Amino acid sequence: MFAEVGFYEPWWMQILKSIAIFFVVFNIVPLALLADRKVLGRFQHRYGPTRVGPFGLLQAIADIGKLVFKAQFRPAGANGWLFAIAPVISMMTAAATIAILPFSDVVDIFGTKTGLYGVDPSIGILFAFAFGGISFYGLMLGGWASGSKYSFLGSMRAAAQLISYEVAQGLSIIGVIMMASSLSLTEIVHWQESNFWMVGPQFVGFLIFLVAGFAETNRPPFDLPEADAELVGGYNTEYGGGRFAAFFAAEYLNMVVVSGLIVTLFFGGWDIPFWDQPNWIEPFVVIAKMCAFIFFFIWVRATLPRLRYDQLMSFGWKILLPLATLNALVTAILVVVLD
């Protein structure tokens, strides 16, 4: 990895970066939760949390603390080992995907060259999809190991939904990969710096990736695996305390991950057109763009009702998948003709 870009990163810097990534990851969840409640409150003509801490800023910390310190329990008919490991899988796969998001190019820290990302494998985007596929097992095991019919139905819905929309989501970025001629997320950002943001020529791919992202994160209007009116609570019905908090945190982390991938793949990452910004400002540019999409996720949740399950599946297979295939085909033709 580092030989390709012409520098070597010492082991102590990699350890510091790992600590920083986990520190950021475990602080993102309460911030995203607080933003969700505050913004939803404004959309619904109410204030949201106001009591705990100044302006209610500590409400999310209080909610997470309440869940973490609750006594753990599980149903008598549950598979104990699988029941316990399911939320861990969901949490760790979401955190691992954040590690590949590039927040800046190579910078000088304490006289040492380092990249402001956890890792930058040459197949970075495949790395993200691989962990997204593993996270599917967390939802499946959580519902199946609970020994509850409602949880099992929720996990089956999650399986069908994730498989359906991952296909379209994967096809939607093929155009980006062909234009940038790379699977590395940092190389894709460099291409956009030298040319133009991918959202222009790949606008159809962007829309497909965005819609599939809602389905991948189980956010409304695609929150069928957690449909409370039909399944009580879905795959996490039998969970409580810290294990429920882990599922909850994974959902918000996935929202952050999808926002980061959209920014990196389609909106130039740390790039600001027509301005050669200094390195120190690049992470703040990425975070600002991600916050804009997190706000959009919350806006959609406050606006659109939940789809029926048959509508969800029909939309994925009959509309998104053909569109994503057609977009990849047209891009391939244009890349060959214009090259």
C-alpha cells in the first residue's frame, strides 16, 4: 500500500490512527442520534431534547448510558452464543468500513508523512462492500437466534432487502470505477480533483446508490425489517440493554458510512472546485459534506411513509436493477468511444 504512493507509515502512527478512528466512531453515534431527534423535532413542530445538558446536548449520552447499564437478558429459547454475537457483528462491520473513508490526502504530522484514512487498499470500494455483506449476518443471526417468530420474520425481511438492494448498489458504482480506472477511494477522489465531480456524468448512478443506501441502512421509507406495526420491532425485538444499543449504534454508523461513500464517490471527497485548499481544511470539508447527507437522511425519514413490502421488492428488482445495469452499459460504451 505505502510503497505505491511513495511513503512508509511507521507502526506507531498506524496505532495512533487506529485509536483516533475508534474515538471518532464511538462519538459519531451520540452526535448522529442527537441530530436525528433534534431535526425530527423541528420537522414535527416541537423542540426535541431540551432538558439534559445545555440545549439537550447530553440527551443522547444519557440514552446510551441507560441502555448500556441495563441488565442483559435473553429469551429461554434463544441460542445464547449466536444471540450475543449478532450485535457485535453489526457494530464491528460498520466501524471497520469507516476506517477506509479518506478524509484527506497524505499530510505531515509530527514530521511523519501519513494519510488521513485508516487504510487505503487498492480495492477499497470492494472492502466496503465486503464488510457490508458481513453485516447482513448480524441481522440474520439476531432474528434467528432469538427464537421468536416476529424476530425471525424481521431477519428474513432484512436478508431479502439487503440482497436485493446490494446488487443495484454495486452496479451503480461500476460507472465511477470505469471512469476513474481504479477501485481505490483516494484515487477516485484524485480523479475528481483533476477532472470533475462524478455526480455530473454519473447522476443516475448517484441516485441509485443513494436510494439503495436508504435500504442498506434500514432507514425510512425502507425500514421494513423493523416495521413496528407489523413485526413488533423486527429482528431486534428480543434485544435490550447494551445489545440493543449495539444494533442501534450500527444503524447510525451505517448512515454515516453511506454518507461518507457518497461524498467520496460522487462529490469529490475533500475537493472544493476552483480552490486549492490547504491540507488542514480537507477533513472539515469531508465532514461538512457528510453532515449535509446525514441531514438529508433525517429529512427523508420525517417526510416519506414506509413502503409496503411488495413495493419495496418490486422497486429494487424492476426499477433500480435495470437502471443500474443500463447506466453501467452506457458508461462502458462512452468510456471506450471517448478514450
